[in-house]
Amino acid sequence: MNKLVSNAHAALAGLTDGMTLMLGGFGLCGIPENCIATLVELGIKDLTCISNNAGVDDFGLGLLLQKRQIRKMISSYVGENDEFERQMLSGELEVDLIPQGSLAERCRAGGAGIPAFFTPAGYGTEVALGKEVRYFNGKPHILEEALTADFAIVKAWKGDRFGNLVYKGTARNFNPVMAMAGKITIAEVEELVEPGELDPNFIHTPGIFVQRIFQGSRYEKRIEKRTVRARN
């Protein structure tokens, strides 16, 4: 089945206010830059965004936060976004902080059709508040529910019009598990190839999980880093 669409605007058709989105990437590595920029342009708001990071103030999901388009963030690490911090502390933004491994597994479980699982991560912390606790081999575990989304938006290195995807290096990160957990999965790719050109032994996300694909452009591929002190 040909899943190719012309651009990010066509790929995001049907996405409306109040929806839940998964957005692949880790920090600023492997994020769907074209789709995020188009979401800003479209002005879609009241979004629940599931992403490991919340971008930085002027890039990635930080652009949506600046425009107050995100109502709730479900994330693991958000330490380099001042606007995120301001909105969270002021009560403007609802935040669900999740241990990174738990976040990855909750996305994977959603794609695998597993409704919930027990994990020791987070027991004895605020993460465990209100959650069922059971003991396995004498160790306490908390119940975590799977995550799914109306749209999963991922970014790959190469893809074909059937939706088969290959990620490059660490840009693989959260993209494969999120691609499995969306009702509609959108893939933006750096390079679009013909079916059969991708070695089937090295396809990371099979096309069965992808509904729409397009070739992106003008990727900045920023590097996220924190400067602690100036060099002498």
C-alpha cells in the first residue's frame, strides 16, 4: 500500500485540538522537526504530548510550549527548557514525569497490546502515588499502564512509500516503540527510497505500523548540551 503524502501538512490531516500525541526523539536527536514546525503553524492546541524530552526554549517541543499549545506533558527529562519550568511551577502546564525506562516500556506495551505491567522503578517516590503495589521475589513493584496516542509522529533516516523505516544511530531512541503505539503513525524521513531498496534485515519499523510517510527537508539536527561554567 502506498502511504506517501506530499508534506507535513498532508500528514497531519485530521489532527485536532485536544488530541494525544507521541513524538519520537531523545533530547533534540531524532525529533520530527518538520511536523513540529507545522503543528506550530497550524495552531493546534490543548495537546497532550508524550515525549522523552520537552525540547529547548526555541526548538523542538519548546516551540509548542511557547505558543501555549500543550496542555499536558508526559515526559522523562525536561531540565533544559526554562519555559517548561515556568509553566509547570505556575500551574499552567500539567506534567507527568516518568522514569525513562518506564516511559519506554509503557510506549512499547501500548504498541504490543499489553495494558499494564509491574516495575520496581519509582517505588517509594511520588511516581508510585496512587498506584497498585505488588511484591515479586520479595521486592515491591508498582503497576504502570501502557501509553497510546491518537497520532505517533516519528522521524527516520530512510523510508519507502510502503512505510518501512530505518533510523540512524542514536536517532533510533524512542522512535520505534512510539511508531507502534499510535492509532495513526506519521513518519518523516530524510531520504525516501523505492520499495525493495531497504535491506529487510535492517528495517527497524515495518510499514505495517506506519499510515503516512513523507520526505522532510531543512533538518537542523541541533545538539542539546548544558554549559556548566565558562572555560578558563
